[in-house]
Amino acid sequence: MSNVPATQNNNSGNQAIFARFATRFGLDSNKVSGILKNTAFKTSSSQGVTDEQMAALLVVADQFNLNPFVKEIYAFPDSNGRGIVPIVPIDGWTRIANEHPQYDGVEFCYAEETVPHGGRKCPAWIEAVIYRKDRSRPTRVREYLEECAKNSGPWNSHPQRMLRHKAFMQCCRVAFSFGGVYDEDEGERIASARLVEMPNGMPASIDITPDAKALPTGEEFEGIILQAGFGDQRDKVDAYLHVCAQHFQSSIDEVKAEVVRHPDNFIKTFPAWLKSAEQQKNGQASAAAKPQDAKEEDRTFPCPNKDNALVDDEDCFHCKEREGCPGRA
């Protein structure tokens, strides 16, 4: 058994990866870590980044042959302050795709329907189609503006370009099984994920965590629903999942995965959310029964930004707080 302390072993491993990158880029191995802590991490202070986190980023960069000095890869410290969330922007994804020996080109398909965003019109969806030399059929991944767009400078000024990038990155992940790296939107969400309370006093909801390696099968999720006794409330379960997905800016599949990993949390929070939503709905319905308040609504739903008051699709579309609202699917 070795008498070398574990910390010393870790330091030796860290220095080895620092030295490899120093040699690759012609730098002083003692300065590599300090330079990258200030440039390759999304954090308010480089003092909060450990050598272990820096080494972890370089291991991922080395695996995909990415250059952290030109931001082909960077990282967020994760929410527990010990690990990292590796981020690969579009330049990094194009590099690892073009360097893959089986990559045989990409095409993009655009929806004819357009959707307004940031004062511009953008296709409602863009589909990336990646070809591999060793596959008889291409890989297709379609991304929707409604699910991806953010209220940010790049998304508001160039929504079509950003959506095309999103489709390409997600298609690369499926076509080449690239795992353990994320685009910036995913990284920000994963790095800051916590068990939080829903807006306006709604019950605590599902925590989306970064450690799931695979999504659940449909049978696993359905099994949880049936065992919990919610089988006859499936439409209401779906509504709750959409609220959680919007709130955490995640996919429905990721929310289902969290239900499978932590069914007790779901079994506890879903009835509380349902009771709150139905109380709001019943109260609104009673008020609407008065002649002076009578109003015909095709589709209504509780709005978290209005204390769960019922609103319809038109009200929601014109709401100033629509961006990032967890109440819409």
C-alpha cells in the first residue's frame, strides 16, 4: 500500500495534465492553471476555482481535442462547488463533428411557419440532418424556437442563427454519442439547479440534477404514476410536468427522469400543486358565473405570474412576463 497522501496523488495528476497542455501550447506548466482559471470558467472570481476543477476541464478538453484558450470549451463550477459542468459552444461542436472520422456533412430544414421573437420573425423550428459514412440513414433532430429562445442579446438579434446552432449541437450529440458536455443554455441550468419553490407560493417542485446518465423508459415513468395512484389523473400529471419543465428550462424527458429517480418528491409535491391549481380554478369559476363577469374562454390555465389566476392563450401571449414563465407548456 502506498504511503503517499491522497492529496499529493491528486496534485501529481493535476500537474501531469497541466504539463501536457503547457507542452501542447508552448506555455509554462506552472502558469497554465492560473491563466485558464481566469479565462475558461464562468464564475465571479477565479479564486473560487480549484486545481481539481481546472484539471477536470482539461481532461474533457483533451478527450475531445478542444482548445480552452480560444473558448472551444469552458466550464461552470457546479452547484455543489466541487465538480464542473463542461460547456462546448458552437465552434467546439463544429470542431469535434468535423474531426469525427465518420462525419459526412450536415443539412438544415426550416419550418415554413414563422414565430416572432425579439422584433424579428424566425422559423418555428429548425431541423439538423447529420450524415455518417457508416450509417444508411441520417440522424435528424428538430429544435423549436418556443422551447429554446431566451430573452438575451444573441437570441433577440439573431434568433434563426441561434436556433440553427442549437439544432446542430443537439444533433451532434445524438449522431456521435457525445456525452458529458453541454451547450451554454443547458450548462447554466445544470450548474445552478436546486430544489426550489415555485413562483408565488406554489409548492416545491422537481429538482433537475446533472447526474442522470440516461433517460427513463416509458414503462419506468408509467410505473411510478400507477404506483402513486395517479393513473386516472394523467392529464393533470402532464400539466404539472410541463410547469416544472418550463420553470427549470428543461425538457419533459428530463423531468420524467427526475420523477423516476426521486418518486417520493413527486408523490408529495404533485397533489399539493394540484390542490392549489384547482382552488384557484374553482375560485375563478365562481367569479366568472356572475353576469357582469361572464366570459367565454376556449382554454384557460392557472398563471404563476398572476397568483395562479386563470388566463387564456391570448392573455398569455400579450403578457409582459411571458418570457421564462413556468406556467406554459
